[in-house]
Amino acid sequence: MFVDSHCHLNRLKKAPTREQVALLLDAARARGVNHFLCVNVCHSEFDSMAQMMRGLDGVSISAGVHPLDIEDGVDIELLRRQASDDWVVAIGETGLDYYYSKDSIALQQQSFEAQLQLACELNKPVIVHTRDAREDTIAILKNGQVERCGGVLHCFTENWPMAKQALDMGMYVSISGIASFKNATELQQVAKKIPLDRLLIETDSPYLAPVPHRGKENQPAFVADLAQFLADLRGERLEVLAQQTTDNYFNLFRGANR
Ligand SMILES: [Zn+2]
Ligand SMILES: [Zn+2]
């Protein structure tokens, strides 16, 4: 069994309705993908996303504000209310993205720190998006004592020293389909080194479809292709990688029901 530890089901082009999401989840189950974490990126989408996902089998959700969606900042009181529901199993995605936006660095940092603090307060793990902001990301995670709530660096594309620092703080590292791209040789070396008991897999769908689906819209079913790619890369049996990444998911996202 596989888990898609990070997807945006409400943003799939083919899935604007609950019925269509249900069909995509059926397609995923047909490939052994049975759990899904649908990740929130902004305040304004939370209610409609939660409404669309509620009651769907194997789906958990998060509440958070993405570094590229902060606009006027994060409303922590609103987030606290949204995240208080049991089936909201994580805070995020939050984090830092200096690649796409250098103008909002101060606001991104503020938002990240506040969401990390809330995660610790609510005792829910934090989902961290990080791009071109290695030192600042690690500094905020350290200062905020991420080990109190736990967390994951999702869709990891940075280098081994950064992964190592996160692992040393007890975090998980999640690999997306980017690792299967032909030119991703450096990331493949990193993906090889992540201890199996700290590895998560994700599609980040609808973005970033893995090989052999590049160019198509990504969907949770494709996490099975990524798992096969990683098993080959790491020289592990697919069943072992599937079982351990599933256990890791439930260890980290302790509010999710098996
Ligand atoms: Zn992200
Ligand atoms: Zn995402």
C-alpha cells in the first residue's frame, strides 16, 4: 500500500467536483494508493477544500498558508480555528520560497515562524515548503524547535547537507516526481541517502508528474510510479519501501486514521 503524503486534490483540473475527486481516488486505489493528504495553501480555499474532501475515504487535510500565497500575511486566529478539527492532521504548507519571490522575504519568514509556533501549540506536524532558502529555513526550524511538533520538508529539491540538518532535528524528507526526471542526478543522490525510516513520497499533484507521465496533469495514482522509481534507485524491494513510507506517514501525521 502507498500513501500520497502531499497533494492538492481541489486544484486538479479534472476534479472540480467531489464526484470527480472520488473517481481519481478510485483510480489511485486501483494502483494500491490508499491514503492521501490534501494540503491547504491559502485561507480563502480552506472551507471549499474541506467541504469537498470531507467523508472521502482515506483523505486527511492540512490547514496553512503557502509562502507564495501570503499576500497580506497569515491570520493565526483563523488558522487556529480551522486546524482545531481532528481530521486536520498538519499545519502547512508553510515555509520559504526565495526562488519565485524575493520581495516578500520578511513576510514569508514571519508567516513561517507563526505557523510553526501554532503547530507546536496544537501538537500537529508542520509541512514545510523550501526553495532557494536553505539557511533561513533551517534557522527558523531550529529556533522554533520543530522537534516539538515534528515535520516534513516536502517536495525536497535541495542538497544533502540541508536534508541532513532536517533529519538531525527529527524531521522527515519527502521526495516528489522531480527525482525521476532525467536531469535530476544530484537530487537522486540525495534521495538515495535518506534513511528509509524518514522517507515520505508524494505527488504534489496536480503539479510535477513523474516519469513516465511527464507533461500530463499529475494525480495521486502516479505516486506508485514514483515508489517504483525510488525502490530501483535505492536498491530496495518495492513492498519494503511501500510499507515503510506508509508507516512513516502515520508516525508523522499521527492524527490520520489507518
Ligand atoms: Zn510546496
Ligand atoms: Zn504543495
